[in-house]
Amino acid sequence: MNRFENQIALVTGAAQGVGRATAKRLASEGAAVVLVDRAAELGEAVAREIREEGGQASFIDADLETHAGAQRMVQYTLDSHGRIDVSVHNVGGTIWMKPFWEYTPDEMQREVTRSLWPTLWSCREVIPVVKKQGRGAIVNVGSNATRGIYRVPYSASKGGVHAATVCMALELAESGVRVNCVAPGALDNGVRAIPRNTEAPSDQDRIWQGEMYTDCLAGTPMHRMGSMEEVASAICFMAAPEASYITGQVMYVAGGHVG
């Protein structure tokens, strides 16, 4: 398929995981992809891998926890390609897993900074561009963690992503711009190239992590973890022309689990 032929696609958090799988899928279907991450070495490697496979890809190092990083990302894309057709906002991920009352104030702030602000900043900078164009597809990445245990600050952040997606879609409904969200469930990440938390977990931390994963899988009717490619497939559907009458939706890719 060449659903994205001659389109410019922006993918954040593209150095690994869902972002990497999505960037590769978009490129394989014809898009010129701009990969964004603050892990420069890994991001460059993914862009190079795409080019070696015959696709079009470039990389920019940007910290999307900041407004300046989102501005830098959008300006680079416009300078390089002149427009944005698809924008996938994937940055986020829980740092700690424990009961809510065990989080310190600093940890709570860091969770929200990591998993809510990158999507808000990215949308804030991309929307004026696609609105002016009169066309574009934005896909935010949420989570089914909006119903679960031991990740309350992260869950609240992703709940915010879901709500913001719906509200932005309503504001843009007549503009030619669609905004949707894909909410993954438990995923088989393997060993992360960039650890979310470099602190050595305590015995209690390991217990809480195990209880969280047990709870998540128990609530998944298919009783298995998903793959990065399964999530990337859903993201690309939401961004593609065949989804042209879909906006303001949160699609759960979570084995039957709904947040």
C-alpha cells in the first residue's frame, strides 16, 4: 500500500518502541518521515535504517517536554518540507509504578511533564500549520492506563491526552483537520533502549510493578501483550485517507481492555 505517498509525516518519540514502528510503517507506505526524539544517536539510527530500506526519513533532536522543543520540531519540518500532512504525538511513558500516596510531589510533576505536556506542546505548534493548510491528520497516543492501578499521575496525564484530543477535534471539525487518539494496552517492549527510570528498583518496587502488570493482563480479554507493530497499524489507519470521516475518537488497541 502507498496510502501516504507524497505526504509529510511527523513522528515524535521515534527512537524506539511505538514511535519507531510507526515511523517505519509510514515510510514503507510512501511518506517522507521526520523523526523526533531527544535520544539523538538512536533517532539518527532509525532514520538511517529507513533510508537504507528505500524510504525517506530525517531526524531532529528536540525536547518535547518544552514549548521551545515543539517549536523547533515544527520549524525544522516546514523548512525541510514546507508542510505537515500527518503528525503522530507519541512521547510519554510512566516512570514509576506504585500507590498514588507513595509518589513524592517531584515525582508527580515529572510524570505529568513527561506524559501530558509533550502532546499539548506538539499539538499547539502543529495545529496552526495544518489549519492554515485546510487539511491534516493528528494522532495522539494515549493509554488504557486510565483504568488501572499504581500509575495515577501517568494515568491522569493520558486521560488528559484523551480529553484534549476530543476537544481539539471539536474545535477543528470544520477545518479539514482531524484529531484522533490511539490508546495502547500492555505491550511487549522487550528491553528498552532508553530506560524510563535509571534508579535501581527496590524489592517493594518490584512487587508493585508485578501487581500492576498482573492487574493489567487480568483486565485484557485476549490475555496477551500487544506488539509495537499492532499499535503502529492502528495509528496509520487513523492517519490515512480511509479514516477521513473519523475525528475526536479514542481507539483502544488493548486486546479488548477499555480504559
